[in-house]
Amino acid sequence: MLVLVLNSGSSSLKFNLFDMTDETLLLDGMAERIGVDGLFRWTAGKEGESRELPLPDHDTALREVLGVVARIVPKGRHINAVGHRVVHGGPKYGESVLITDEVLADIETYALYAPLHNPSNALGIRVARHDFPDIPHIAVFDTAFHHSIPDYARIYGIPFELSQKYGIRRYGFHGSSHAFVAARTAILLARPLRSLKLVTCHIGNGTSVCAVLQGHSMDTSMGMTPLQGVIMGTRCGTLDPSIVDLLIEKEHLDYRAITDLLNKKSGLLGISGVSSDFREIEMAADQGNARAALARDLLTYDVRKFIGSYIAVLDGVDAITFTAGIGTNSPRLRAEVCRHLTYLGLELDEQANTTGTGERLISTPTSKVAVAVVPTNEELMIARETVK
Ligand code: AMP
């Protein structure tokens, strides 16, 4: 079965083609700067290209994707299904679904909770359904994995009627990633997932930590939207809501300006004044930039704090897993987080942590808590869901 995976953003369209007979990645690419000017790049084995071209809209971008797909798809075969990444599945979708007109309308409605993501996801679906009218399209939701979170961990402390009326609750995100790395961690440990207590840490531009019990999400740091929890590249993370009142009053900001400030100008960028990119933060901190050091230390501290609270949620922990850009690539952050967990009998294998590469355990064989690094693969997860 050939599965095309699409991840449609406001100005980008990521695409992957998998042969799910053996889960081979046949094509990996991205159309960027849609509606601005246009950049199109892809790789397929040894083949590939990167070129600038006008991409006025998602339609044009998908046409380009189809051109490449036609070149790559083996003779006599065709795409059997399209899997779409959808950020928010709202209260209704606890698992992946076949996309119908009703599902698409729901995805558009849930822009209420994910205004930066769901409208672009819906647009990608519309365009792809138009171009591939005869094959199934599947929505795979970032929120679905977290439907197992118990009521007491997902309710906010506001009047219950309002929570009910508007679906205000913790939804959680990065579900495909947490599910993928949890399953890989079980394989690394050679133990069944259903026997494990895991804390998975997706630390990238967006960051979330998740408590995974027997393969099910029990709690996660993001909330109704992806703004809550650990500080991120440009997002503020958890905030006292009264700060919003103060800024509205003193800075004369309206709610749009506040949303923009908290989503795009805060986090590592806002604190450091240097960058939202953690590599640049680490570099600036090493060169003595105090605000960059503060941003780095807050990220490390936040991750540590959530891990600690999720160990309490799970009543213990078998393994802690790091993934995404920072989690996979910053040995210093991992070491700093783990340095404060030695009371659990956690022993980091310094060499595996600093010089090892790829998916691996970075704890010693005698460590009472295992520590793993697992590069995430959300696209493969979406392709698997599509086949399922
Ligand atoms: P993601 O959103 O998962 O693509 O992760 C992006 C983040 O990973 C950015 O903040 C990058 O600076 C960070 N990152 C990528 N490579 C490294 C590295 N070698 N060391 C530290 N951070 C990195």
C-alpha cells in the first residue's frame, strides 16, 4: 500500500510517500513560502532537487507534489490513501478517522482551539480531496493520543458549565510523537509497552512532556491549545492569567496583540532576545550572554519540573525518553535534566549521551531508571494510522 502523508501549514506543505509493505520512505519533501514566493525541495533515495518557483497557493504546491509523486511511484502502482496531520480533533475525535464532509467541517470548527493550525490543515485536506477524489483520506489528530487523560487531569478550575459549553479542557498535542517514541522505548527495553511507566519529552520548537502508563497518555504539559506547559521557542508556556490583564491595561494591547505576543514573541526568544533556536541560545550562553543562559536554564528547569510531577502521576517511572530537535540533539540539556534525578537511582552513561547517535539507551545497565533518545517519526506514525 502506498500512503501519501501531508502536513499542511499556513505557508508550507510537507509531504512524505511511504510504501507501507515494508514502511520504506520513498519520498520526503516540502513546499515552503506558499503565498510569498515559493521554495520546493524533495529527496527520493539518491534523487532530489531544491528550487525556487512561484507558489501562489496550496493548490499549486500540491500540483508540484503530484508531479514528483508521478516520477517516483513505481510503474503499475498508485497512491492508495492520503494521511493528513491535523493538529486539533476537539472533544469528538479520540482516534484517526476517514475524512467525510462532516469531519472536515468539524476540523474547521476546532480552529477555535487551534487558530494557527486547523485552518491550514483543513485547506490541505480540501485541496488533496479535490486532486485525489477516489481514494480514502484519513485525519490523524495530534490530540487523539491524549483522550485517555482522566477527567481530573484535564479539567481546568473554571466554572464547570463554561468548560462544558465551550469544550474548554486539556487536549494535549504531539500525540503521534509521544505514541511513537513510547513504543520505540519499549522495544529498546525489550519489554511490553503495557508493562511500562514512561515519561516522554518532546523538546523542539514546540515542547511537551507526557506521562505514559501502559501505552496510554495520563497527562501532558500542553493544554487546550499548544501554548501551555514548558516554555518553547517563541511560546510562553504556563502563565498566570493575570499577567494578560496587566499587559492589556499597561501596554494597551488588544487580545489579538496579546495572542501574537504569547505565541510568537515569548519563550526562548522573548527571554533571551537572541533567538528562538536552541543552538543559538546555547552558543550565546557559552559566550557569556546572561539572558540566553537564563532562557536555557528555564527550559531545562521546566522539563525537569514536569518529569518530576509525572513521576508522581505514574507512581514511579521505568524510563524517560527524549525526542525532537532539542531532545535528540542536546546532550547537555539531557545531562542537566538527569543530574537532578539521581535520587531515583538513575545513572547516565556519559559516553552514550554525548558521543552516541540515533536511537539508543543513554543510561548505564545498572541504572534503576532507563533513559532513551529516540528520534521521532510522526510521518510514519500517520502512515501507520492511515493503513490501520
Ligand atoms: P524541532 O522543532 O523538533 O525541529 O526542533 C527544533 C529545535 O531543535 C531548534 O531550537 C534547534 O535549535 C534545536 N536543535 C537542532 N539541532 C540541535 C543541536 N545539535 N543542539 C541543540 N539544539 C538543536
